[in-house]
Amino acid sequence: MGHIPIKPIVVPPTVVDVGNQEWTVVDRKKKGNAKSKSPTISDKLSSKNVGRYKSRRMQRVVHVARPGKTGFARSTDYVLYIAMRHAHLTAHSRHLPKRVSQLEQESGFYFNMKYFEDKAMAGEWDEVEHYLSGFTKVDDNRYSMKIFFEIRKQKYLEALDSVVTPAQAPVAVGPIPVSANQGSAALVDYQTADSEQLMKRVRSIPQSIEEVTYPVSTQRWSLEDLPKAVARTLNQGYAVTSMDFHPSQQTLLLVGTGNGEITLWEVGSRERLASRPFKIWDMGTCSSTLQAPYESSVSSFAINRVMWSPDGSLIGVAFSKQLVHVYGYQVLADLRQHLEIDAHVGGVNDLAFSHPNKQLCIVTCGDDKTIKVWDVVTGRKLYTFEGHEAAVYSVCPHHKESIQFIFSTAIDGKIKAWLYDHMGSRVDYDAPGKWCTTMMYSADGTRLFSCGTSKEGESFLVEWNESEGVIKRTYNGLRKKSTGVVQFDATQNHFLAVGDDHQIKFWDMDNTNILTAVDAEGGLPTLPRLRFNKEGSLLAVNTAENGIKILANADGQRLLLRTIENHTFDASSRVHVDAAAIKVSGGVPMVAASAAASSAADRTEHVERLSQTIAVSGMSGVDPAQSSDKPRVSDDASEKIKSWKLTEITDPAQCRCITLPEAASEPPCKVSRLLYTNAGVGLLALGSNAVHKLWKWGRNEMNPSGKATASIPPQRWQPSSGLLMTNDITDTNMEEAVPCIALSKNDSYVMSASGGKVSLFNMMTFKVMTTFMAPPPAPTFLAFHPQDNNIIAIGMEDSSIHIYNVRVDEVKTKLQGHLKRITGLAFSNTRTVLVSSGGDAQLCVWNTDTWDKRKSKFIQMPAGKPVSGDTRVQFHSDQLHMLVVHETQLAIYDAYKLERQWQWLPQGALSAPISFATYSYNSVLVTASFYDGNIGVFDAETLRLRCRIAPTAYSTQGIGSSSAYPLVIAAHPSEPNQFAIGLADGVVK
């Protein structure tokens, strides 16, 4: 860079551009711009000549001139310019280069490009950074950020060089000979960007050292290394949105779903180890914007990402609305609540764990265009990175030796990089497609890939040259028109997998052409989500039917087999211990003790399934020669499995049970209907006298969650006005009336009828908001539409179904198809379907868009049984199956084909007619009550009986009492092993 001439010249409307060979200022007398010489390397940082280094010192001397204006901003500026120019020439003429550079740097007056280049070529990076800091700061603009980042990266690379001793040099940088067993393996240059920079530094060392070369790995890859065979199928029950395998337990899979639930699966044994539905842990600490949607719809909190911490001790969960949950996990221990973070305004789109400064943190991004870093121990926010102009879609933390950074992508296609220093983004690239993109490093951290989709539906899978910010390789074979965003994963530093077009497509990282594709025996969604385990021997992929398929290679098959056999030993040794513990201690957190019995029974059932699976696995094509090291199931273990019997609970000491308090002055009347509140903090009962009763649990030291529990009794709740919620019973024959009740999703309103008009009550004040649908016909069943609380399905005594709009007080349509009164209604939460059942034992499926009947079928009655009694229906949580309950049977049906899949008939100790039955909240168990007072707990998948609870376990009146049997059962909305029963004598337990 040449010296500035004494005469004033004209400056363009910028402060300074270090790429120009002449620094120009505004001249009052002469208009026009002095031509600059050809740009240098700084033009790479100055796209379209907009890179401006604007230090405060510089602006004291020369101010930005507006277009069309000339002259110095102040008269003193020109005088200062002349004085500084004279001092600079004096120092230069006296050959005082240090004083010259010091004057330039401290004044910010003159950027000497030649001095800057000389210092850079000599590798004096501290001086380079110090000199540049006199003219610009790191956070002035993105170009200054980038050049400081490059300087620090070079310092880091040369620091690596400096640790190589003379004795190590031949090994570290000399040619590595090909060993004899490598045969004709070719030599290639190690192609990472950092190693290329390293070799440049090595070449500058004053020694005769040949270029670094590395031999190609001798490992041979084949299609057999890909996990392509379906080895397991899991029924999740709700749409899978995210999956992650444990970093060390290769068969432990973490799953997040669209309803906010997380599940831990042991995929080898198909065992659901733990499940946690969404709930806000501490509403008091949440922002007001978060509380509002929670009150209206908990189900809207979908999971966007689940991830294990690097050591597998923590689980991070990002939700579609503001929240991040962190759970603690220990082997053989339950999940524990660790942190709840109100992280972003809007959705939390992604999260990841990182280790800046050797401190475990969690990185999140969201709809509020920010990236945030949180201390995973305390939940304290450490950094907030701002700079994206659109919602941030994904984050990818990484490190190169001691340098920690984060890549982030936004939905406008911008890719940025951040250091943990509050200095802003370092790079700004465009992702192919310029829409939703996810980035990922290979397992060894040397290669960077991204996969995404454009708004037009074109998908891209590419490898990046991360140092240059350019695409190194684009992979072929993705569909050009996708309806969503494709998902991908990488494994073994060699394979890429993408879910696309109902398939899983595989690539070799070094080949742009598709390697192969599999459809996992069908049933995959259009854009499957997928996840490899760490070894790459298993691949989890979601299905269109809300399930998960586990694909395996030969190593994966052996891994699953070992898991099964090991689990068999553990389970068989625990069965009798647990059963004995139930009889002795009985301290089980539930209302009627299904947990203890079902827990032992579930484990025994897993043993039985595992034994069957082992037999099947022996025919699965695993190499027999490799089975010699398999553990065998001992004869003793087999005998224990065979000797297991149904768990019986007959004594109050075997369960935890409480009786809800009643007013002594109230006459007893049978409990006709019973509901938990959706928040799980109360129970609502409707008696045969048309009066409602509400019990609530309080939050205290003994019950910090405030949820319904069998450990402490609740309080009977009434408003201060003393009002009772009493249904209209005008001109009603109470002996013939059919009570019905439904609760709004936010627990604010209850809709109810007892043979008269339908009443809508305010749950806080007990006031009647409105009444409608005066008989005849009388209402017999009520159901809120899951997407609109103003739409109600009302089953009638005359066999019709009225679709009623509360807001406009009118019946939208009437559905006809049954022959007798309506006894059951169930909306699907995810599909446009309503299922109805009637006293005619008929099931009907209705389209809720057109209200047309899709299909109908009569349930099969046992031989000799007349078609009479109520038939009830309830959707499984997977929204594909449903439970059908009649006094003569329990049955599982396909909800759309109306095909019966499983049936159970009363028999043995449970031979009395069925009075009621319901799914547990997660549809793992079915709990049924019988007219003789017995309660049965069944496996929801096969209707296999797990446990019998005798009346003597919860009632002092004993078996056969005419008034002590349960009429209704309510399942807790978040605790699968807790339920409540309403008895014919008016007692609720």
C-alpha cells in the first residue's frame, strides 16, 4: 500500500476499505473519486465494496460523506489530517518502522497494507491482530469478524506445529511408508481443510521435509455393513418426531412424539422402560405467554428434538412452545426432573450439548431468531447469539482441538458460525435450497455435511469445505418434489442415510451416487425420520402407523440377541422377588394397586416374550458359527418362567388406597360417571341424583406436584357461594335417566345431563352458563370435539347423534345409523373420525369433515347372549386402535377397518359381567371392573390378564356385596398405574 499524497483527494461515501491501495478523503475543491489500484486479499472480505472498518479513532479524523457532498466534516479534521500525515512521513523517512506502525495503529489514521501483509507472511499473528484492532473491532461487521476468526485459526494451527519436537518431526510430517500388508493401497493426501493449512505451515519450516501423505485405510466396506433388515417393530402410539440412541448402551432408544411424550425403549427386548407425558413442572416460574397456551391445550406441545448428553447421563427435550426440559438418567434408574427452561419466545426448534471451556452446556435455538447457551447444571443462561434474520432451524456445536464453535441454520437458508465470546457470527453462508437445513459432522469430526429442502420441495444432501464455506460434494438421488423437510444421519465415518419417498436411501460419503435404498418392508411415511446407534449396527426409523422399526446388520442382530438373553436372566431373577415384595410391603403409589401387580406381571410377560423371541431369532439367518459364545438360558430360569402365575391382590396392605371424603349430611347415591381433570389435580363425579362432586388435591410438602395421589386425601371443593352443580331433571324419570358428562380440555367447563336438558357449568363458580337440547329425545352421551370445544357430539335416546355448535346455539347436522340409543362416542385426536356405539351393539365410523358414515359393524356376541346392554368405545393413544367394552367382553378393534384383533371373555375368577373398562393414559394397560366387585388389569396390546384385585383389597363389605361393586373407572391423565373407582354405594376410591 502506497503512501497518501499530501494533496487532498476525494473519498467515496465509505470510511475506509483496506483493500484499496490509496486511502481517500473528501476534498472541498475537487470533486470525483481517485481511482484505487487493483484490490488485494481484503476484497474477499469486502463483498460489493461494502466492507467498512469503522473505528472510533478513524471517525474522529474522517467522517462518512453523504452521496453528492464533498469536503471535510469539520475544518479541524483537515488540519489534523495534515499534522498526522507529516508525523507519518517523518517517522518513515527516519527508518523507524516500529514508530510508523505504532502511529498508524494508535491513530487509526493510515492502514499500511504492505506492513500488514509482511507480518502475516512472517506468521506474527499477535502483531497482525494488534495492528488490525486499531482500525476495526471484531464485532463491527461480519467481514471484520471473519478476518479476526481467520487470524486466530492460523495462530491455533501454528500452535499445533510448535508442539512437534525434532525427534517427532519425521513421524509427524514425514512420508509414511506403506506396510507390506497394505499391498497396493494407494496413498492420498489427507483432505481436511485444517490439515491443508497445517501442510502450508510445514512447508515453511527451513528443513527438507517431504509432503505429508497418509495411506488409505485397509478396511473394506460392503452393502452388508448397512443395517437393512427389519429386526424389531415397536408400537409408540403417537407420531414420532425425534429419536436418539444412548451413546454407550447401543440398544437404548429415546423417542419424542408429537404429543409431548418421551419414551425410553430397550429395543432388544421391545420393552418400554419409561414414559413421561408433557407437563409443565413449575407453572409459577413460567412466562405469561407460556401459561396461556398451556391452559387452552396441553396437547399442542409437540417435541421438536430429543438428545442424550455425551455421557448418557442427561436427556434434553426441546418443545414446540418455548420450553426445554432436561432429565437426569442413570442405568436401571427412573428418569428424574432436572431442569425446566423457558428458553425462547415461540418454538424451540433444536438443541444440542456442547463443552465450551470444559463446561457441559446445552445449546438451543428458536423462532425468536436467537441461539442460546445454558449451563446444564444450574440452568443459567451463558450466551445469547443474535444475528439471524429468520427463525433458527438447527444448531451444530463442534470443536477443533481447543476451539469451540457452533454452526446454526435459519429458515431463510443462512448458515452462521459462532464462537463462545459474545462477538457475533464469524461466517455467513447460504445453504442449498435456502430453506430448512440441518448440519452434521462425521463421527470423527473431520467432515461436515448438511441436508435440507427448499420451499419448492427440492432436497439437497451435500458435503462442505468448512474452511472456505463452499460445497465440496453434492449427492444425487433425492426426490425433486418433497412435501416436507428430509431428515438424515451419518455413521461409521462412511455412510449417509436419508429418509425420502417412503424409503431409506444410503450413500457412501466418498461417492455422490446413491448406494442403495430400502423400504423396511413397507409402511414408512413419505419422509421417514431415522437415527443410527453409535456403532452403526442399528437404524431406527418411524412408521406411518406411529410405530418404530429397528433395522439391523449382522452385528446388530447379534447385539439384539445378546440383549434379549441378558435381559431374560435379569427378568427371571426379579419376578419372584418382586411378587414377594408386593405381598409384604404393598407401598405402591396408586389408587387401587394395579401398579404393583402389573409391574411384576409386565416383567414376567417380557420374559415370556423374550423366550419366544430367542426361539425366533435362532432362525433369523444369523451365522451359526458365531453362536458359540452366546449365553444360554438356564434350565432353572426356564422353570421360573413356567412357574409364574397371575398376581392376586386380596389384602389392603398390598396396595395404597384412599377413600375420598364425603359430607356426612349427604344421602348416599351411586356414582354414575367419574372423571379426572385433564391437569390431573382433581376428580369429578356425577351421581345418580344429578349432583356433581369435585375433589381437588393441593400442592404442599407431602404432595409438591399438586397432582392426584393415593398418598394423601384431597379436599371436597365448592365455591364460596355454596352452589352445587346440579343437572336439569325437569319431568325426568330418574330410574330411566342415563347420566352423561364431558369435560373441556382446559378444565374450565363441564357439560352434563341426567335425562333432562344439557347443562354447561363453569368449573370455578359452579354456575350454569347455558342449557340446551331439551328432551325428548334425552341425551345419553356427550363428547367435545378435540379441535374445537364449541362443537359437541350428543348421542340421543332415539339412536341419533346431534352435532351441536354451542357458539351459535344450533344443531349442525344429525347422524342416523344406529337402531338403539347411543352409549358411546369417541373422537380421534389426529384424524377426521368419530366412532359411535349403541345399545344395538353396533359400531359406526363417521367422517367429521362431511359427517358421512364410512363403515359400520355389529360386535360379535358370545353364543346364547342377547344383544342388550351398553357398548362403549375409546381410542388407543396411537389413534389406530380402539377398546370396545360390553358387559360380555373386552375387545381391541382396528378403528378404521372395524376388524376385531383381540377379544377377552369373562372367565375364571373374573366371570361376572363387566361394569366398566378404560385404557390407562398411555394405553399400556386396560383396567376393567366387574359387577361382583373384582377389578382386572390387562395388557392393552393382547388383553392378557395381568392382575386381579379382589374387593377385599379396597372394601370392607367383601365379595358379592350388592352395593360395593364399582360402576365406573377413571384413569389418571399422566400416571399409568393410578386409577379411581366409583362404587354403587356412592363411595369414590
